[in-house]
Amino acid sequence: MAKYPFRFFISIVMYYFLFEDYAVENFLPLVHFRAVHELRSGCSTLGERIFSHFPHTPWGIICRSAVRPFLQKESESFSGIKPSKELLFVNSRVIMTRELASIIQKEKGEKIIFVCDGNVAAAKFHFHEKASSSKKQSASRNKSQFPDATEVKVDAKFFLYPWEIIHYNHQAIEDDFKRLTKRKPQKIAGVHFINSASISVGKNCTMKPGVVLDAEKGSIVIGNNVTIMPNAVIIGPAFLGNNSLIKVGAKIYGGTSIGEWCKIGGEVEASVIQSYSNKQHDGFLGHSFLGSWVNLGADTNTSDLKNNYSNVRVQIGKKEIDSGSQFVGSIIGDHSKTGINVMLNTGTVIGISSNIFGADFSPKVVGNFSWGNGNTFQPYDIEKAIETARVVMQRRNVEMSDAYEKRMRQIFLETTRNKKNRGQ
């Protein structure tokens, strides 16, 4: 994580906040336990890339109250901000560029919103002592809540769905490689570095004979304490997070980002994986996004291309969305698991704490806390789900907090209520 302070001091001229907006539900089930800015992208997260364009500044976070206990950084605080101090709000899902950051910083005015195609990329205005923090929170999320603001049109791009993060990941890795501190790889007997100028290797890494790091078509960034076992091939652009393990003979293709403490084997292409997830065995994972604590069984395969080469459609909430792309694999929420030989169709969405097994294709939508084979699913008992999650987390020396357990129960109740409302 980027190490920027989150405490506010009187001497600070401007206060910075990231905020979630109306599109947050588009990123479910990936954001049940995290804010949008904590989704992995490239060699970092969406938020860290925004932070990098405003160095040495304090940031606060405005997000759903349900996920605040799990933030890796402090949540928002308006306490201690003096009247007339300037506030800057930045949309968590904006793709920040040097040009956009420069415009935002240079533009002067009492109340300004930076807008592209009706989406608020950022908002800047002065804090007034009588204004409540709740009003400020809502004001940063919707263009209509700035009726008297000066509107500045900007050229900005936003992530609207998870597969857009996946498709941008090639570029995100390259962008991060340019700004990160490089650690030139040292020669290791039996390890092949192709285009080593585009490879960065962290501290205390272990690479066994037969490993190939091929950066001819994209940069490769390897974190600290990473182990790559014999005959694994990494083709850039790719990122391997701290303490990750790449298994024997693994094939990691371009556009892949692997989070901290993951164990990865088999074939992976253009996929994003949050921390603490496992895909240790043979099987194909393509153009997919995995949450944390996910485990894919041996020979689990994801389809990421339809036989007729048409655009993949994905169910997001109650709507089926045309992804606009031929390549979309699976989106899998935290703590979900697949058994051996499971087949996942193109554009599959799996909620949290679900367990899928059997050799038939699973449905394209599997809800939270579902347990089943093929098209036959039943609710996963919440007590068993929590106990399994607790054991899995303890295996990585992570203790489930009371707040985490409470959140799991809350999601279970919401899921049950929604099913009843639909008559299921």
C-alpha cells in the first residue's frame, strides 16, 4: 500500500478525499468487504494510482459504512478542518492521469466540479464550519447536488464494471512500472531474464532453475519474498505481489496481476486476483477477477470466449450488460470455492462464500452463500460458512474480527431477504 499519512494538520492547505459514487453496486460481489478504491489494478490498487498523482498529501476515504471497519486506511474525518480550508474529492473509479491531476490542481474557484459525460471525476470547494460531514459526503457523489457549482468539462475515463479493470490491466501494469522504484534482477543460475531492463524483482525472492521471465512484450514487477518454482513462465506485463507463490510449470500470461499471499499454478491469462487467493493446480483462468480467500480446485476452467465470438453478456444486479468485449471470464467474490473439474462459462458471476462442484457447467450467476452442483443449489448454512472462513483465514495467520463476522452475517441476511422478495 502507498504510505501516505491520513492524519490532518492545521497547516494543511487542502484536504483530499476519495469517494464512492452511484456505480459502487456494479462492482459487487468484489466490494462486499472493501471499498472500490481497494480493488487491485496493475501493480497497486485504483486508489494508490490516484494517490501517486498527488504525492505527500493526506487522504481520507468516503465510502459505505458497512466496509469502513475493513479499510486498510482510516475512513473520512471532517473533524479539525478549519473554515475556508479547501477540500478536494476524487472519484475512486476514475482513471487518473498526469494531465487530469494537473487540471484539477490548477483550477481555481469557490465551488468546482470536474465532469466527463455526466460523471463527476472530482469536486473542489471550501469547507464551511456549519456544513455537516454527511452533507459533504453526499455532495461529492452526484452532479445534481452541485446546482451552483462551476462545471469544468474534462477528458476522463472511469471504470464502470469489473471487466473494464481487467481489460485495462495491461496498461495499468506499464503505468505503474514507470512510477515505481525499480530493482534490477540479479543473475540466477538456470533462470532466464528476457529484456531484463523491463523487469523489477523485490527483496528476498526465490527463483528455481527453468524459470523464464519474458518482458519482451510488457514489464514484469515482482514484489518481496516471492517464490517461483521450477519451469514456471511469466510473460509480461505481469505483477506478482509480496509473498506470493508460483507453482511448478505455471504459465502466467500478459495482463495478470496477482495479489499478496496468493498461490498460483496452471494457466492464467489477463486476470486480476486480490490477496490470499489460491489457484494452485492445472486449469485455465482467463480474463477473470477473483476476490480474496478464493480457492479454485484442480482443473477448474473458466471460459472467456464464446464459440460464436460475440460479445459476452454479464449479469450485474438485475440487469444483463453487454460487456462490449469478446473476452470476459469469471468474477468471483471472497471466500468462494470450486471443486475439481468445475467448468465456468463466459461472463460468470459468483457471489461470496459459495461452493461449486460437479462436472457440469455452472449457471452464469451463482448468488452469495450458495452450495451446489450444476444447476442445483441450496443456501450455505451461515454458521458453517463463517467457521470455514475462520479456518481458512487462520491458516494464513489472519484472525477473523468480530466486525468481519458481523459483515458476513449482514450479507447473508441481505441475500436471504432479496431472495424472498423475488419469491425464490
